Amino acid sequence: MIMKSRVCLVAILVAGNAAAFGPAVISWTGGSQFSSFYGSLQATPDMVGFRFNVSTDLLVTELGFWGDTSGGQQASHEVMLWRQSDAFLMGQATVAPGAPVDTFGYTAVSPILLTAGVDYVVAADYWTGGPDAYVSGPTSATYDPLMTHVGASHPAAINMGYVMPTTLTTSNRGRFGPNMTLAAVPEPASFAVLGLGAAALLRRRRQR
């Protein structure tokens, strides 16, 4: 019983230090909906989203997709996250349909570390005439206070496919459709406690 209590205590400490802050994009007002950026017949999707950075190191634990106001999310979409400087793909997830109207659906990912002061791009795939849409040009937007929205992102040309959208519009408060859940990075003390707990557990097992 003592051993189980120690393990549970360690788990609680770690979970507490990695608690989720919540969505990066919290809410917005106004804007117009579009099913794709270029609006003409496509062989591959337009990747649309936004560029951002964070003021402290954070983890991304989920990638999300918005269920638009025409009836909620209707199709599966790829949501992808890149480091902007070298277009390195940090992570991606398929978000299945089911998010209701004006709500984000999320898919869990292996935690992705965001470094303070580094720019990143998050985007989702959109097809001309597709059943889902993103919002562009909102009149106001609210973000997680630890995240800074740099500008809206779209591909430099049609049919570029699943690559990081490189064209930036800083005057646009966002192209919202993709999203992510942010969480704190566990403190070093938590890892130390976790290590002590694991060592104690191993010692007890060897003594049996």
C-alpha cells in the first residue's frame, strides 16, 4: 500500500506541473468563411493557418480543427505544425469529423516542445468546395496569453500540397480552423521526484 501511494504521489506531482493551459486560439468575432484559399480546382489541398510564437517554453499536447458554423466538422483533416525557420515538421494529426458547430475537435499527439521566441506555423488542409471552412479576417481575436499571433499563413501557390504555408499576412488577425492545446513543461523538480519514486519502486521489487 505504501509503494502504491508513493507512485500515485509522483504521478500527481508530474501531472500538476504539466497541466494543460487550454487552446491557443480561444475565441474570435466576425470574419468570413472560405473552404480553400485559392478557390479553384485543386489536385492537392491548400494548407491554411497562422504563424505564432510563445513567451515561455510550452508543450503542444493536442492538435485541433474547427467545426464551422454551417453544421460542424464534416470531414477528416490533417493538422500540421512546423518550425518556421527551416520548415521542419514538428508534428501532425488527423482530426476526425465530429466537432459540433463553433467547437474545436482535438486529437492527442506526443508532446511537442515549443521554444520561447521561436516562430512556428500551424495549418490544416482545405479543399475547394469542401464541406468545412476556416474563418479569415476576424474583427477581434483572443489567444492564450503566452502565445503571440504573428500573422495569417497561406501557401505561395495553388497545389503545393502538405507543405508549410509560407506567405504571411500580418494585417490579418488570423485564419482560424487549425488549433492546438498548450500545456506547461514539467519542472525539473518533478522529474527528480519521478526518478526517486521509480528508484524506490525498483528497490522494493528487488527485495521481494
